[in-house]
Amino acid sequence: MTHDHSSCCGGHGHSHGHAHHHDHNHAPHAGPAEAHADLSGAPEAPILVEVTRGGMVESVHRGRACIVDAGGRVLARWGDIESPVYPRSAIKSLQAIPLVETGALDAFGLGDAELALACSSHNGETAHTSLAESWLARVGLSVADYECGEQVPYDPGTAEDMVRAGEAPTAFHNNCSGKHAGFLTTARHKGEPTKGYVRRDHPVQQRILGVMEQMTGTDLSNAPWGIDGCSIPTFGIPLGNIALAMARIADPSDLPDARAEAVTRIAKAWAAHPYLIGGRDTFDTAMMEAADGLVLTKVGAEGVGCALLPGQGIGIALKIEDGTSRAREVAMAALIRATRTLSDVHWSRAAALLRTPIASRRGAEVGEIRTAAGWPGL
Amino acid sequence: MTHDHSSCCGGHGHSHGHAHHHDHNHAPHAGPAEAHADLSGAPEAPILVEVTRGGMVESVHRGRACIVDAGGRVLARWGDIESPVYPRSAIKSLQAIPLVETGALDAFGLGDAELALACSSHNGETAHTSLAESWLARVGLSVADYECGEQVPYDPGTAEDMVRAGEAPTAFHNNCSGKHAGFLTTARHKGEPTKGYVRRDHPVQQRILGVMEQMTGTDLSNAPWGIDGCSIPTFGIPLGNIALAMARIADPSDLPDARAEAVTRIAKAWAAHPYLIGGRDTFDTAMMEAADGLVLTKVGAEGVGCALLPGQGIGIALKIEDGTSRAREVAMAALIRATRTLSDVHWSRAAALLRTPIASRRGAEVGEIRTAAGWPGL
């Protein structure tokens, strides 16, 4: 990590340099009834990503991000990192801690593959669903015990195959089926009822709440919260504290021994099974396969992303203001690049993640999704 | 249209009223290496739409919009309406003008249904593709003459049926196949080569460029431009001028006779065939079916939307900064509502357009997409 301010934090007053202000003279004249509403008020979020088409920036994406170390030192930041963010699926690694700490994983003879699947938002490919299926069987449960709901697989090829075969999606195809298998396994191991394990007051969720508070360094008792797509609670946590929790996985030296051991094991499983974390054509799998284990990443819904650099004790958290995946992916790649952890060889494999071409329906390149001009560190 | 400033333009200094600023104390401490990049610089765009989950606004969408009359008077505006916007598919009604004005539509015995399809971004349902097919046959052309490219139908049910039947998508399923049928028909009628009709220098596109300049009141010779998804040029036009063109369709009294006649015919076809404009579960079809012809709407890619109120000579244009459809739909419904054109009966049919529930995968309502607090006129 290079702490070069002029490189990390340039771009002040940047005006985009595109044709945004062309042709003002022809706008309709403002009549006496003209009025101008200002409805702003969200946390400050600079433009991180721009979408071009031909000679113009067509759309932009604002976001907030930070890079922190395990001591809570903010090494770089973009926008407001104090306002709460729902981390959604980006912190499944934290939600997997009780699975290890309670001894449930070992008690059932489960291994790194299952632990990686617990941290995943997977594609619903056979590689993922068959592992979830054998896992549930091993703890004596079935698909009927899931409370995450059915989901059409994210992977379009798998989804099409199922339509062709007349197969309906099940809870195994839910991108969270590994995480929920972990919840069920922990409840089973502790002798708790599995029914209702998604509810905030269930011991499974209460344990996770405690883990989240410790790892993020926050008191969540009065935090805003909501229900995630897979029916479990998600808590609003300042973005900087989400990054802090990731940094503590990367550098667990200040954690209690049992927790340090658990997160080290989780990081090892996460790094060892990039395909289980996402799957075909997913950001996480592509980024981690390119990075040779130097970076761990995890996407979340509504434009949230987390990453950590195990060798450097650094955590990264990102929230795209508008919740879009296309911006999250390009911005997360750029944040990782800004840490200067990966070599040119790594980036030659992951170049497509830094810049997404936009094609016409005939396949001609007509634009791109890229970091905004003035982005630091590139 | 009520020109009530206090209602149309309230919301200044609005602070959202949600728990955005909860729990600041626990953020990581800013160390000496902290830095703060400001990468802003896009056209000013207030928050128009917010996405909630439980006790918090999770994501927000900024945008720019205006309501203007046919004289170019701005009746209401949100953000910068002078910077150029690619109107994409939202102005297919303008691109259909030469189809009528050249006499091509009548010469081939085509009617309102085909004219509506020329203005559509359709779902690729059989209702749409069969009409495009019979139309091309009538002008002596085939699917091979299309230069828009193949597309999987927008309608998920149709797409699934095709997968089940082992059918590959064709250019008829392209949401622009009606517009392109119009282009081909005009070229055929004028004795121009059909090959290359999508190119900027082809007479078909040159005619449209002239129409766009006249209807929007802009000189586009040096405008930024790019290639649309269907391979034709799209030009950057100030948002206010896009709205002006819509207002001129609504009130063509100042247009030359032939053009006034053409846009009147287009508006009539557009109003008569809401299903052809979009299809099942599309915003345009739902909004227009609810509105009994009092409002015509048309979505475009990257968060653009246009609408007009034929009875009131008013045009509306909208650009969501981040290009998302979910925000465009809620914002466009709110803009229409702000004009106070529709009755409670109309809105009772279209209530779902003003507020989109967000459900968990088990179907529980866990949040909503809604206009930002402080939105005027609601």
C-alpha cells in the first residue's frame, strides 16, 4: 500500500472534460413559472464511475468508499464513510464466524469447501447446489428446512438449462444457500430449533449480531435495520466500520485467539475456493482467480462491495449510491488497483474488470463503463 | 397543469429524515494518511427517488427533469436541463415522423398499429413480432434486411417459451424492430438503398437528424453523438429541448402543416395502441392504459423517459443520472402526477407505478422504491 497523497487523492474540481455543457443556447427559455427543486440530502458521494457512449459521458455513478487498516486508520476515503450502510451479502464472511467458533463445522466433518460456500453469493451452478445439498444431508436436514426462499440461478446458462428441463428453482439455487446451510448447521450443533433461524431474535441471528458488533466496532442495538432478500436481518453500519471488520480478517493480531483462529480459517477457505464464492462470469471469482490469493473480494446487493488484502492487513468497503452492480464492479477493481498490491501480470488477467465495454446488439463496441476521470491511483 | 410554486417546487434543504447519520461515534479514526477525493462534476441532479429497506433509505437515485409547454416555457424543472442527454428510445415518436411525412406509411397501406410499433420499445411478444413480420412482408423485405441485431425478448415469459421450444431470438424480437421497419419502409418508398440504413450518412438517418433539429429547436451538427444499441446514431440534446419536442407533439399549432399533421397522426396511433408500445408488465403500457389517453409516455435506455399531455400542450423529459429503469419509472409517474392531469380513478389503477414494493425471495415486503421525501406535487 502506497500512502502517496498526491496520487491517492487527486481529482479535486475535476470537470469531466466531456461535452456535457454543449449547446446551451437552444434550451427552452425559462418562463416566469420556472422553479428549481433541490431534493438533495444524502451522504456525500463523489462520482466514481462513468458510462460513456461515443463522444459523451451518458450516465454516472456516485459512491462512497474507504481503505482502512486493522487499527481503524483510514488510508484513503471517498465521500461520507460515517453514515450507515446495509452491508447485505458483502459480509457473509463475518456471518460465517459462528459456524467455525461454535465448533459446528468440525463437529459435522465439514471443510473448507463448505466454509467457502457459507461466504458465497453463488451462481446456482451445479458446483454450488450439489455442495449445498450434500452439506444439508450431512447435518440431517433437507431443502424444506431452508428459510431463504427459492431463486432462479444467477447463472443464465444454468437457468436456461432448468427451463429446458422443466425444473423449478429451489432454495438450493438461492445465492445464499451456503450461508443458510451454515446457519442451520450452527443451530443443529447447538441444539437450537432450526425453525425460525432467520428471525432477529433467534440465537443464530443474535450470535451474528454480537460478532458484527465486535468485528465492526459498533453498537448495533439501536442501528437501523431491515430484512435482506434471504429473510435475515441486515444492519446499518458505517462504511468505515465495515472496512475495519475486513481489515481485522486480513490482520487478526488484535482479535481474541478463538476469533483470530476462526477468521484465519475463513480467509483461507475464501482464498482457496474462488469458484464457490461466485461462479462463472462473476466479479468475485474473476478478481480472485486473477489475483492469486493476494485479494479476497465479496459483492453485496445494492452496490455494496468488500475486499481485504490478507498480506497487508487492509480492508476495503464500497457503497454505490444508486445500488448498481455495473458501477460496483468497476469501482471495486479500481480500489484494489489503488492499493498497488497486484502486479501488471495480475491486472493483465483482470483488465476487463477495470473497464467494461458496452456493445450494440450487433456486437460493436459503442461505449464503456470506467472509473471517472480523476480517479486516483490508476 | 397547476402552476403552484409552493407545491411544485418545495423540498429545498430537505434532509431525508431517515437514520442516515446514526452512530457516527464508532467510525474508524481518521489517521494522518486520511484523504478525501472529490470527483464530482456532472450536471446538477437532485435526488428524485429513494430505495428503502426497513428503517433506512438504502440507495438513492439522482436525476434531472422538466415540464415545458410548446412555446418552450419551463413550467417546472429539477436540476440541470441544459446539458446534453442521449434521448435513446424515448424519442421514437420523432424518428417516426419521416415515415408519415414522406407518404411511405400510406403508400404501403400501413396503419395506426404499424405506426405505434414504430414508436415502441416492445417486449418481443407475439403481438409485436407478428406485426413486424407482416409489415416487412408488405414492403417486400425480410428479417435479413434488419440492421438492428437479434435480441432476447424483454418479456420473460416469451423468452422462456423460446428456450423451451429451442427457438433462437431474431431481429423481430429486438425491441426496436418496429422503428427499424419504419426506417426500411421509408427507404423503400424513397427508392433509397436499404443496406446501411442505420448509418449516420444514410438519407434515412439524415432525414431524422433534420426532424430532430426542428422539433427540439437545436443545431445538432456539432452535437456529441454515439451509437445506440440498435446501431443507429443517437445525439446529445439538452433535456429541456427534448421536452420541448414532446410539447410540440402535444400542441402542434406552431408547426408547419405537414409536420403538424404527421405528429397528430403519430400521437393518435401512440394513444390507440398502448400494448404495442411496450407490452405485458411494462411501464408505458401500464401508465397509458391507466390514463385513458390523457398521457402518452415512452421509456428510453439509461434512465431516459419522455411523456406528453395531448390535451394540455405539455411535454416532459427525464434523465436518471445513473441510468436505472427502477428510478425512471417511479420518477416519471411522479412527474405526471405533478401535472395534476389524472384523476384519483386513474391513479388508483396506476398506484403501483408511483411506489414499487421490494420483496424478499419469500414474497414479504421489505422495502420500497418511491419518490424522495420533498418531491413536489404529491
